[in-house]
Amino acid sequence: MSVERLDKIISSQSTFSRKDARNLIKDGGVKVNGEVVTSPDAKFDMESDTLSLFDKAFKVKR
């Protein structure tokens, strides 16, 4: 099981900086398993969770 902080995953696997990723999450632009997440510190399980940005699926590289 590989668990990482949500802001770290988004910034490392996209063009968003860590600061931009944190703001995106706080503004409600990120969903984990279909639920809006507003805490950049939230944990994301790379093996079982799904992620979407702006209501579009975001493929997480494991």
C-alpha cells in the first residue's frame, strides 16, 4: 500500500506547483473516490483510490 499526501501527488504528476495544487484542493477542484476533498494534507492510497481534477479522471502513476 502506497499512501501519499494529495498535494504531493498532484504536483509531482502534473504541471501544478505544490502551492497551486494546495489552492486547487482548497477551492474544491479535487475529488477522491467521487467526494470533494478540501484538505491538501489528505492521504491518497495510490493502489485503491481514484482521483479527479475539475471533474475529469486523473490517472495516477503508481
